[in-house]
Amino acid sequence: MRWQDDLQFYSMHFMPYVHLPPDQDTYDSLWVDFSNRHYDPKKGHELYQRYFREMVLADELGYDGLVVNEHHNTVYSMMPVCTAAAAALIPVTKRAKICVFGVPVNFVMPNRLAEEYAMLDVMSGGRLEIAFPLGTGMEYWSNSVVNPASARAKFRESVDIMIQAWTKEGPTSFDGEFYNYRYLNVWPRPYQQPYPRCYIVGTGSPETIAFAAERGWGYASVFVPIAQQVKTFRLMRELMAKHGHEMTPDKAMANTIVYVAETNEIAEKEAIEHIKYYFTVTARTTPRYLAPPGYISLDQFRIRAGSATKMHGGFDWDEMTKNWRVAVGTPERVAEKIAGWCEEADSSRVICHHHVGDMPHWKVVKNMTLFAEEVIPRLRPRSIPSPAVAGVPGA
Amino acid sequence: MATAAARPAKVPPGFERQEINVNGANVVLFVGGTGEPLLFLHGAGTVSGFNAVTSWAQKFSVYVPYHPGFGESPDSAAFTSINDYVLHYLDLLDHLALDKVHLVGLSLGGWIAATLAAQQSPRLKKLVLIGPAGLRVPAHPTLDIFGLKPEDVPAHLVEDPAVLAPHVPDPAGPDFLDFLVNDYHEMSSYARVAWERPYDPKLARWLHRINVPTLLLYGSRDRVTPVEQSKTWASLIPHADVKIVEGAGHLVLDESAEGPRAVLDFLS
């Protein structure tokens, strides 16, 4: 199937904590060791209420998926337990898939996570989608009872356990390097058989790409430069074939930041400060926290140490619009950019960050609504015919 | 042999560099001197090299291996605990056909040496533990090296940063990336055995089995394994002397001539 024929749009929320002290820029990292004395639970409560309203709106506007994920000890996200966020969304949404992208399984027991996901799938009547993250380097400092040097091996084994729990009638046993189960027998079983749609999520390291390709799963890229996302999907395509799977456009999830307004100027004026906040404030951390010992291979360490990335602390708008999946402007401009990216990466799944950084509620509502009503129809001509489609490359 | 990082070999003057395979573990080994065999086990970081051991080669046949996963020795997947290193060094003694040796261990190497000594005391003539890790001393805990920012590490290892300066390449120069990769490699290997805690909670229970003359050597300003820990070690090992080098830090062999000499005097 061509990407144009199966295009879906997911709305993702990080639910960041944004009420930071005026001297926040004096801290090297707003992850791991940034004191929780800066967290005001009453303000946090208000933010949760607002953020959940935004995700409910995304469902009402017809987005195909609502994406949540998990981070720890950080202002970046208020979802250290993202399955709780997913559970809260289920009864207040009707149509969208509930996408948990996801819990780093190394920080919980694999049978427990298999149960949690099965619960969400049954509760939602089969609306669950799952992505498996290894967890950022920062999470291994914040959850430092887990050894980063064995993280990848433990991760692989844990996913194997979960798949066994979902695919083999229980009870079964599992004899592994990290876990031994006598009675693997999860109740409930998943609503979707044999189990919900799964992706691997990551930054494009060869180890995680190979892991996804072996299983024939999709790859949900986190927010990394375009070239890195395209390279990831290209390698996926090669490796999938080797393992006897087919790489289809729905297995390539492109991660984007979008903002739509009446004119390009208005859009940039309204959006750039929040995108800058995301990169320079909420994502700010140190190289040490990004790569705890043993977390990445020496080859990967050499690459990362040798080339400082713009992510996690830096910001250059011109560079960003050129090299990152950031589309800010009129519906025409945003649609054109997205069509170009989907064509380039042969991707039919677009994750949109409608809320970015410290963006206020009204802008999120405006952005999300304009994107749903003015951008998506330009890219999905068959569902909602539009005369503007003719001018969109690849449509 | 494929090594993890392209680093220039740090062969101590007068020593020979060997590449050997010890029951599946590829290691690089420096050998020098003549006399009774002396096996030196290095610490978790090898940045300062091994020049301090050269004086021992005047009286001993000195063996200085890189642990698997450290320095020039590549990773061996099987090494995930201190006991794996202990058994590896028993393998190495067999490989080199060494019946009884003087065993000298620094920091992580001291932890391995003390554990080996508690299990296989008859393989040793004498034991030297230099600022050894591995013992839980709640009142004077071993520093969590993983908790330090990289820029703060040198000041915790040595009293005078000038001691380490010649071993750290210019951050703007061509060798610095190799230096960082080697450091990440060694910290990764150390994390495999010590991420959870830099000690073995059960070691104290078994140190009474060491029945060879033992020297505990410390710098008085050791900030990694505080000098106060020496009292606990000495109370648990039956025949232990304590030697403290005034003014030195954790890398007492590099920071003073007195450190290497104390080892030589004790073993002679």
C-alpha cells in the first residue's frame, strides 16, 4: 500500500511541567537531579486537567491516535506512569487509538507490564497500540537500581517474556538470563489477538532498528533530525527483508512538531518561542546523563561524543526548519512539508506534537483544530475532498 | 587483536607487551623483571598507566594484565561479576604456570585481589591491597564514582591534579576522542560489576580466610576509599599491616615514590 492511501495522524503530548523558577537556566540539567522542590502539586493538578482536555479534543477532532509516553525525574514530562495517563483517557475518548509509547520495561516486571497493557486493551475494547522504548540514558540515572550496562540484553528478554505471555496459552514457564517464571499466565489477555500493534521506539541506534526488524514491528522514531529518521527507515527496510518481513509505510512512524496559523508570519510568531523552550529548557540535560556507562556501544559513543547534537540544550531556528521535522506556517505550507517527508521516508504514520514546550492552551486548541480541519484534508483527499489538493506534491 | 579503543600502548619501561588468550578471554599483558612472580591488578581506570610498577621489576617478575574490558583488553561478555574476574585470574595463574605469587591490587584490582585471597589463599605468598574497593564501611563509604561529573573525577583521584595532567590529552587535540571512548569503555566494564554498589556486602564475612602477610596501603587524603576504611580491613584480615602515605590521594602509587617503595619493601 502506498503511503498516500493509508495516512494517519497521531497527536502526542509530553505533559511537561512548565512553572519553573526564574533561575532555571543556571541548571545544567532539568532531568535526573533537578530538585522536585520546584514541583508545585496544585499547579501540576491544573496542568493535568488542561493537558487531558487537549488530548480529548484531539479525539473529538478525529485524530487517529493519542500518544503518551514516560519519563522520570524531569520537567519534560509529568507522566512517570504513562499507563495511568492512558487509563484516564480511555473512558473520555471514543475513537482514537490509545498509544502508549511507552513504558521502559526494564523499570517494571515484564509480566506486570504485559498485564497492564492487556488491561488497557480490554478496557478500551482494542484501541491500544504499544511502543517499546529502552528508556533514555537519563532514566537509568533516575531508576538507578537498574544496571545500564545490561539494559539492552534485559530489554530484549523482557519483550520476549511479554510476547510469550500474550501468544501462548497460560500457564507457561520462562527460563531466562534475567527472569525465571514458573507460571506466566496473565489475566486479562489482550482484546486484540494475538496482541496489540507494537512498535520499537528509539533514536535510530542500529541495535534497536535490528530489534524491530527481527520482529517485523514498526519503528517509531523519537524527535531526531530528518536525515536520522530517513536513515532509520532505510535500514529497517533492508533488515526487514532479511528477516522475511515486509516494511510497509505504516511501520515508519515520522515524528513531527507542527504549528498552523493564518499566515506563515503569524504561525512563526506564535510557535517559535515554545519550540525554543522545548529544546533549550525541557530537553536540557548533560552528556553524562544521556549516556550512562554501558548504555550505548563504544561505536555509538564515539559517534555521539564526536558530534554534538542540537537536541538536549541547543537551538538554531534556521537549522531546525531545514534539518528537523518542524512544520510551522499556513495549512498549505504545513501540508506540503508533511507530504514531502512522507514521500521521502515512505511513511504513512505521522506523530504530531501540537503542544510544544510551554505553549498556552489557546494556541494548542487553535493549532490542533486548524491542523485537523485545514491540513489533514489536504493530505487525505479521499476522505475529505478538497480543491487545494492538486497543488500538494505526492497527494 | 581487536581492541576497543585505538589507544597507544602504555608499556611500562623495560616491559614486554604480550597478547594472550586465557580460556576464551583475550587480554593484553605486560611482563618485566626477574625474580619471584608478582601479579598486579589495576583499578577501574587505567589513565595513569603503570610506570609505578617498574621499580618492582628490579626484584620480581612482574605481570601487569589489563582486565577484560579495560584498557587494551577487549570485552568478554561473560564478565558480569567480581567473581568472574577472580576465576579469570586463577585461570591466568594456571596459564602462566605460576604456582604461588605475590598479589598486588589497586582499588577495583584490590577488590578482586581480596576476594581471590579469601578463596585461594594458598596460591599467594603475600598480598598488597592499595586503596581497595569492595568492602562496605557505612561510616566511611567508598565514593560512588558514577555519581561524579567527569570534570570532578581527577580532583577525587589525586591530591595534586598535576599528577594526572600528563596522561590527559588536550581536549582540542586529535587524541581526546580516543581518550573519552577508552574512559567510557572502562566505566562501562566497571558498571557491569559495580553499578549497583562499589562493594560486596558479604566480603567482610570471609576475609578471615586470608592467611598470608597482607599490606594495606593508603594515601592519607584518599577521597575514593577513605583511609579510615583501612581499620576495618585490618580488623578482618588476620595478618595485616597498614601503611599510610601522608599527603597522597587514591592513586598513591603515582602520587609518591614512597607508595611503590612501601610495596617493594613489604614484599622483599
